[in-house]
Amino acid sequence: MGNDSSQARPIAAVRILAALLILFLCSSCASSNAGNQNESSSLPVISIMAPLHFPHPPSQEIIAQVEALAKVKLDINWVPDGIYTDKMNTALSTNSLKKATFVKHTDYIFVKNAIRSGSFWEIGSYLERFPNLRHLDAGILAQAAIDGQVFGLYTERPSSRQGIIIRQDWLEALKLGKPETLEDLYEVIKQFTLGDPDGNGQQDTVGLADRNDLVFGAFKTLSSYFGTPNNWGIVDKKVIPEFETAPYLETMNFMKRLYDEKLMNADFAVTSKEMQRDQIIRGAAGVYIGSMTDVQRLSDEAKQLNPKARFTLVNRIQGPGGGYRIWSIPNYNGLYLFSKKAIRTEAELLEQLAFFDRTMDKELANLMRYGIEGKHYTLNGEKVQLPEATSQLRVTEVNALYPLMIADLSNPNLLKVAEKESMWELAERLSADNDKFIVKDPTIGLESKTYDEKSMELNKIISDATYKYILGQISADGFYQEVDRWKRSGGSQMMAEYTDAYFKRE
């Protein structure tokens, strides 16, 4: 009995010590976890609504590194680009915007009334507090200002990235050169439809793939080649709409010719951008007219299905009178606006602005643009090498971050890419070449009360009439009857307001 008791004492002591040790360790773990939670919860939450131009958002690894470098917690609502305008308008009308919401340049008009009614923070007076934001381009800020006040941080872009993406291997198969004139372009589109460019013995391709977008689809770029003004023109000391000019009708006739001869997708008027892209990727069509920077993704994805697929770009097409012309937008692609409902205090606004300021810092800007060194890119001195082997990895993990980058084209902290003619680099070079012959909108920076109030309904009148003409549902007389209806519905007043504002500025 005694021996059993004496043996039990050390065993009990060991058990007590073990229990105390477990309690100590659990206490330490709890303390450590609490510390981590406190640290995480103390970080500012940056909530953003942003467009997604790729099938998947950025990888969690990239997002985590952005958060670590910026010392924030990100809450990003990635919305597919094809439905972004609708989702943004819904959030605006239901007052459910994120703290920072991206607004496309083409949608900016629709939020002007909300801005004027006080739904968004004026940020111009805060920019001087930040080391990067204070150097934003005053001219671009002024382009986007409303009543002289700055409300948004701009995503920068060249004046025009518009051009033509063409299957290079199809040109070679049919012994065709790159188009130099509108008639050349017509002939390429025709041969891509009728000439069996993929060599499968079947007539199963169309030349042009287009979508339901008269601005960023094929129509407006083609209209530039024909000599149409950019939205508005100046004739006899009056500001007139582009659709009252002869080149606009010539553009409709060109598109109608392609449609009537079945040289383009017959359902273009109801085709989304994703469906349009899919036709190019699958090899169902060989010409895409729009932003030339779309070529890299189109090329990468087409090669996954057909390794022999190759693309080229054309940005110079001579119009009927010779020379080159291409429409442009202001040097911002869109703006980040800051909701007063989501951001209640000035201190909270400063946290949001501080995040965007940090994205322009060297380490963070290059992470967001190129990814992780050694995984997505390598360095050659002070220049970035983008290996072909990691191209698809950048597409799936990194590239979707690009819309979060503000003023990137003029950011001195962003490293340059080493000499390499990737499709993306070619598109950027030709976009820079476009600057030599851009056509500006003469009303940029001018105010028209009627435009702000009625542009959506008025634009729909002309958009519907343009589609109906191309589809053969109305004649030229019918189209101009719709133009007259546009004038009676407020268009004439808009023209008068812009004319007055234009010549006062002159």
C-alpha cells in the first residue's frame, strides 16, 4: 500500500505540471491570437467596387501582398466588365456604393447629378497632403472636374487605344497584306468569310466579330476612318452632333454592307463583349475592332485552343480623303469616387485616399502591374522582363489588378519593360502613334444642362436608329426622322447650350 502511494505522488506531480504547462501554452496562444486579431482589426478597411476584365480576380497571394505593403484590409467587389455599368447604376440608385467606386468615363455623365447633390466627397482639397497624389496631372483632373471641383482619382490611359486586331496567320494563309485603306479592310473581312482562312475546307468563319456597343465596338472607330467628328463637330459656327454629318451615314452604309453580305456576326446588335471575344478565341472570326490592348488576352487564350493562332495589329487606316484619324477620349479611362454614405468622416476618407496614394509607391505599383519578382517576372537591371512562359500566369493571377492603378502611365515609380515586342507592348506603341492624328471631342470641359438631364434618353434615340438602319429596318429618311425627334426631345437645346459655351471659351 505504502509503496503504491509513494509512486503515485511523483506521477500526480507530473500530471499537475503538464496541466499547468498546457494552460500556459493555451494562454499564450490565446494572447497571440488576440494580438493578431487586434492587429488585423486595427487596419483600415478599403472597400472598392471595380471592373473585372478577366475571367478571374487576382490571386489571394497577390491580394495578401498588396494588403501587407499598403497596411490595409481590402474588401473588393469585382464586377465583370460586361455588366459593370448596370451594377454601378444599381448601387448608385439603391445608395449601396462601396467606399470607393470606379466610374467609367462613358458612365460619368450618369453620376453627375448625384455628385452635385452631395453624394460624393470633394477630394481636390485633400490631394496636397499625400506625396504621390499631390503630383497628379492638373490637366487631367480639370478634364474630369465638375463645376471646378475635383471628385475623383483617375485611371490614366492614352488618348486612343483604338485600332484593329487581325489574325496574322489567316492573312498569310490567304496571301493578304495588312489593310491600309477602308476598301482593303473590307476585302480582308470578305476573304476571312469566304476564303476558308483556317483551311478546314468549310465556310464556317466570318470576317468581323462585333458587339452591341456603338462606342467601344467597331462602329465609332470605323466612323473615325470615314472622317466623322468625335461626338460633336463645329460647322458654320455651330456645335452639331456627329450623326448629322455625311461620314456618319457612310459608316452606317459600310456596316450595313458587311451585315447584308453576311461578312460579320449576324447577331452583333445583341452580342456581349465576352461573346465577341469568344468568337475570336475559337477562330470563328478573324477581325476585332476596338481597344488594341485586348490583343494580348485574345492571343493567349486563342493559343490555348490553337497553338498556331497568331495576331497582328493595325492602327492606321486611310479614310476616303486620305490621311489618318482616330477618335479619342480624355486622358482618363475612369474615376474612383468616394461615397459620403459609406464614408462618414474625414478621417475615414483620408484612409481611403492614403491607400490609393500608396499604390503609386515603387514596390506596390510594380507588384500590382507585374506581379511577384521571380514568379511572374524577372529584373534585367532596372527593367522588367516578362517571360512568355509566365504570360498565362500573369493573366490568371495579376492582370485583373490593373484597374486599381491610378495615374500609372505617368508614375515615375513604375519600372519600364525591357525591350520586348509582346502583343501588349505593340499595342501600347501603336496607341502612342495614335496621338499623332487623334480627333478630340470639342465639348470636353463644357457644360450643358440638357445633356446632363437628358443625354441617356436622347442617346437611345440615335443608338436605336443607327442599329435599325444597319439592320435594314429603316431607310436613310427614317434615320433622319429620328434625328428630328432627337432635336425636338431636347437635342436642339443641347446644341444651343454647347454652341454658346464653346464660343464663350474661344
